[in-house]
Amino acid sequence: MSVPDLNLLIALDALLASGSVAGAARRLGLSPSAMSRTLTRLRDTTGDALLVRAGRQMVLTPYAEALRERARTAVEDARAVLQSPPTTLDLATLQRVFTLRANDGFIEAFGPRLIAAVAQVAPGVQLRFAAKPQKTAAPLREGEADLEIGVLNAMGPEVRVQALFRDHFVGVVRAGHPLARPREVTPQDYVAHGHVVASRHARDHGPVDDALARLGLRRRIVAVVPGFPAAVAVARASDLIALVPASYAASQCTADAAALHAFKLPVPLAGITVSQMWHPRLHGDAAHRWLRELVLAQCREP
């Protein structure tokens, strides 16, 4: 039986991930000429060009694009098979960098307690928080992120999901705002003032607008900002109302009670579930399992 050279699989993964012979050579510690010869062997083995020239650059063929995720998974699975998993996890000596994709609101609300909890038991672990310009499973699949934290969307059937907590939206204004008085805010009160909206994609319409429309009301959007921290900062310095998750509002109002006031929305809105998501290749990793348990515990702590 003809046995393929499985070393070619590692070279294929490097070529598809870097998209260039030079990049794959650097990644594998080979010379460009040796990598070029390996590409020739891969072309003979697969029957496809894999990388073709487009102007001054190399691009992947459609077949290579289709192979990229399969090659990455195959290499990761092979490494996992050939490595003995640790029988015990020594957090005091663990050296690891974990990348967590989360929005600014979550990072500000839960980042400090997560960092402190990790530092207390695993001083060699670094938490690297990364922004989420788009909701996509690609960073999890490609190993660029260890955890994705946020509201679940179409992440793919293979992605593992665990609910962290339920959240809902509240209004936030500066302490001297007319709506900061200790009384119930009515829908008419809510639309009588300008609003600042947080949206990564610069959208100025959401579920609260639909709820107001059912009452024959409409709010006036004065500004749109990319995230909840910016929305609260604008509300703190103006008469505008910000709409933010209650978990984030609680962290901000606790830290700056003299400057901010949060209130219950005068229209019903569905709550949201904040979850943590990860790729199945990390599901059995002891250190990753510890991180997931720590995130869950910190998010459910009052």
C-alpha cells in the first residue's frame, strides 16, 4: 500500500496559512528553495497548483482555499495525538497566553476581575483581550483566539458554547440629567431627550425603536459611536441618553456613582444571553478547561 509522506501535510498547512513560499519557509525554518521544492511535490501529490502568481503576489487556488481549514485541523489533530496530555495541571508554573475576543463593554465590566483571578493562582498566564470588529468563527477555527465572548450568532455547528449570564439593556444619563431623579421613566420622558447609540456598524435603529414605534413614539438619535464605553462617555458629558447592557452600566455606575445614573427602560425589550465559545480542538485541553471554568465563575459572581 502506498503511504503518503505526512510531512507534506505540515508543509501544506504552512503554505496555505501564509499564502507564500517565503512565509511558509520562515514558519518551518527552511530555505526558500527547499520550500519551493516541497511545493512542487505537493502539486504533484494533490494534482493542483495550490499557489499561483497574481501580479507580484501569490494567491491560493480555489482548491487550496477549500483545503485550508481541513489541513489546519489535520495538523492540529496529529499534534494532539502525538503529545501526551498532562495528567495534572500546575497553575503555579503554567506558562500560557490566552486570547479572548470580547467587546469593550465586557472587557471593562469583567476584565479587571478576570485578570486579578488569573494572577492570583496562575502568575505565568497572560490574558490577551482582542477586539471583535466582526462576529465570525474564523479566529476560533484558525487558532487566533482561544475564547469568543458575546451574544451567540451563526458561529458554525462545531463551535462549543456555554452560557455565562443573562443580561438586559438600561438607560444611562449623567447624574444631573432630568431623568436622573428617583422616579419611573415614562416612554414620553424617554423620547423627550436626545440619544447616543452604540453600534459597531454605525446602525441607528434597534429593538428599542421598534418597541417605541408600537406606542407611536420615536427617539431622536443625535450621535452614533462604535461601542458602549464611548456611548457612556458621551452621556456623561452631555444631556444624551445611552443604551447599554446592565452589566456594563453597573460597573460604570459603581465606579463613578457621582457622575452617572442608570434607569429601567420604559418599554419591554427581550434580554440577551452572553456566552463563551471555543473550538472543539481545545475542549479537552486542561489549561483551557480551567480558563473556561474561571470565566464562568467570575461572570456569575454577584
